[in-house]
Amino acid sequence: MSLRLQAHMGTLRQLEILLAVYDCGTVGGAAQNLHLTQPTISMQLKKLADVIGLPLYNVIGRKLVFTEAGLEVVKTATEVLDSFAKLESSLSDLGELKSGTLRLAVVTTSKYFIPHLLGPFCERYPNVGVQLNIGNRQQIIERLKQGVDDFYVFSHPPADLNTESIEFFNNPLVAIAHENHPFVKQKSVSLEELSQAPFLMREDGSGTRLAIERFMEKKGVNLNIKMTIESNEAIKHSVMSGLGVSILSAHTLAFGGNMGLAQLQVESLPINSNWYFLWLKSKRQTAIAQAFLQHVESDGRRMLVTELSRHSF
Ligand code: PGA
């Protein structure tokens, strides 16, 4: 790397700060995570933007929106810091220490079971830190494109990116209603009947929504969407309060509580899909990432089956 180019990339600390701001979405959040003041963060980012000669992000409303140049720097910063993390991880492995950070970005629906995988892993490697980012499918695809994290979890992975994956576990999507809803007494509810009830749907960009839309399109059914809601939990509470019916991953109910809700026996349901752990082919995996993948493929699956049988809906 030429000296001129090095100067253009900024210092390692500046790259770390940039990634923290990208991860948190705010200067304040990054300041808190890094134990720095907000003016220090802003000054370091300004210095970085100055050497690069282009703005890294814009503030729109109260949101930080990264520019194309900013996203390019985030990508390179990730690669540079990854190499250092890998070095740190290998060195600590040599000292049998296993320390460092595992970075995961997962879709909202998987947040119900991911902690059950992390618990035993963190117990085994107490010095390993974990950074868990949660978003809907579209948001996690954006992160995947940046290659910031070690692993991504989807049930509808994007097909057009250069990734590798393991299929982890099934993810049935089931229909739910308030426990006093007339559908609950029916032995079987037809798709036609379901389509007439007010339906509570996840937002655009959600994998759950995508699965429901693909399924209903195949069946030639038009749902009567009454509300679009950006969260599984808010959908559950809306169904509990009688606002309508919905279709959600059974895991949001098994692990996330289901008081006042009932699963409906709807024709052709559940919609079947699977959970996948994904990573970019181009991403070099740290020793910690490798240890986590091994854990997921061996003990993780078994533990989850046990956990699920304890909580089943
Ligand atoms: P969602 O994702 O949380 O965006 O609905 C679930 C999925 O990818 O199927």
C-alpha cells in the first residue's frame, strides 16, 4: 500500500470509529460503545472525510445516511479490521485464550432462537464478546453486501450474492388469531375464509411478508390487509387485542410468549421454510467465527430442538 493511499484510508482508530457509527446508526451510540465523547467521534470522522476528500455520510432528519464513498470506506475498513481481528484471534488461540468479537446480523424473526445458541457458546468462551445486529430481511441484506459481520441469519436468503450457507432448522409460518375468534373453533379454515378476515401484515422488506406474498400469489388468494406492522411482537399484541388475524413464524410464538393467542388450522398451512446461516465467500473467517459455526452445526442444533420441545406452542 503506497504512503499516499495509506493517508487516504485514515488511521485504524478512525476506521474503528467509522464502523461503530455505521453499526449504531448514531454518533451518540458509537460514543457510548467506544467510551468516547461525541465531539471526539465527530472530529475523527471529519478528519477521515478530509483525507478521503468526500463526505462519508449525510444527516437527513435525525438519521445518518451513508454516502456511496462512506459505504466503500466501511467495506474496506471491515476488511482491514477483520485481518487484525484474525491476527488477534490466531494469537490468542496460540495462547489458548479465545478472545475477540463474534459479529452476527440476523433477521428479526430469528432473534427468538439466536440467544439460545449464544448462551452455551458464551459460556464455553467467556472472553469472547458478541455483537448482535437485528433488522428485517432487507436491512440484513444491506449489511451482508457490506460484509461487516461474520454470519447472517435468514430464512429467505438472497440468491444473487456470493455466499456460502448451512441450512439450520425448519421455520414454519402459522396462522394465528385471538383465542376467542370464531375461526379457532373451526376444524379447518379455508384460505378463502382467511382472506376475508382483517389481516395484520409485516412491512415491506420483511422475509415473513415475502413468504406470505409468494404463497398467497401461488394460491391465487388476495389477503384483506388491514394494518402493516413493523414488528412480530406488535403483530402478536394486535392479534391479542382482536385487531385481526396474521401469519407469523411459529418460533415467535414458541419462544416469545403466546398468551391469548391460538394457532388456526388453515388449509395448506403452515408455509414451510428453513433457517440458514450465511457468510460471504470472500470473507476470511476468524478462529472465533469457525468455533461458532462448529457450535451451531453440532451442539447448537441439538440444544435448540430440546429448547423448542419445552416451549412448543
Ligand atoms: P423478517 O425475516 O424478520 O424480515 O420477516 C424473516 C425471514 O427472513 O424469513
